[in-house]
Amino acid sequence: MAAIRTARQRAREELTLEIKEEARRQLAAEGAQRLSLRAVARELGMVSSALYRYFPSRDELLTALIIDAYNALGERTEAAVAAAPPGDHRARWRALCHAVRDWAREHPHEYALVYGTPVPGYQAPQATIGPAARVALVLVAVVRAAGPGPQTAARVPTGQLADQLTGLAAQLGGELRPSDMARGLIAWTQLFGMVSFELFGHLVGSADPADPFFAHAVEEMADFLGLPEAP
């Protein structure tokens, strides 16, 4: 009986993968807003009722695709930073930035699913939070390993912002001063802003192709973060 269960589990896993692959093809062709369980079932030669046993609703299928996308991006970024010299903080930052951009360019529709226009009516569940935080955790680790950055009294976050940054640092498991957390958050938004601008065509006519601009901006952000050049 154990062998029969294992075979059934394997078959279920394989069909689950097929369903998600077909859903990704639909994302590329139609966009997330038009993703349809019936269309996925039709393309796979299944009746809708059979597919519902795997994903009871469109939102559950979207959630699975979102988690897969976040995890794929997180794995790419973690591997890239791990391959950089441990003591070269700027090289680790470069690795992080280029891993995010490279993955986004290779998987534009999955990137758009998680960082593009929200799908009307869809509310991401708690299960997406951990995968979504993976790149942020890598960024925090890079900033933390480099040590405290420059700080002036005029630039020390206070009040509500200081509370927000302290709470965010705690959520990400990093012991960072609010000023360092602020720099990390600014760099985070700039990184994904640049990638989104490039991917969605907003750099056409200004910095297209974007390779030189992106490389320059990565170095500017490294300076902003206070990441030293390798000795």
C-alpha cells in the first residue's frame, strides 16, 4: 500500500507541476487578470471538476504561482550572493542586484505577477510573506555584514519613521540602526524601481539598453549604502 500511495503522490505532484506550467503560459499570453481555471483545464485535456481537486479556486492557483516566483527569485539571489567573496561587501551587493535583474528579464511575466499591477480582487495570504521576504533578508544581511554606515544628526530617523524602521529590522532578523535600515529600504525600492522601469518599457528613449545605466546605479547605491570597495 505504501508503494501505491507513493505512486499516487508522484502522479499528483507531476500533474500539479503541469497545471502551474500551463497557468504560466496563460500569464504570458493573457495576463494574471484573465487567468482561468477552466482554460487551464481545457488546455490540459481535463474536466474542470478534476482540476478543482488540485486548486479549488483561481486565487489558490495564483497564490501557488506567486510563492513559486518569490522562491525562484530568492533562490537565485541567495546563490549569487553566496558565490561572491564573503568579505567583499560591494561585490555581494552587485551580485544581489544583478541576480534580481537577470531573473526578472528571464521571467518577465512572473516578475510582473509579484511586482507589477495587483490583480483586482486578489488578496495575498500569509503564506506569501515568507517567500516574499527572501531577497529582503539577503539585502539586510549584506548591509549588516558591512557594518554601520555614515550617520549625521540631521539624518537620524525619528518619531514614527524610527519606529517603523526598528520594527522592520526586527521582522527581518537584522540588528540595524534605523538610519541603516532606512538606507537599505531606499536601496531596495530603487533596485526594484529600476528593474520595473526597464522591464515595463519606461527607459525606452532614455537609457535603453539599460546595462550601462544599471551598472552605474548599482555602484551609486553601493556608495549610498556605505559599502566599501574590496581592499
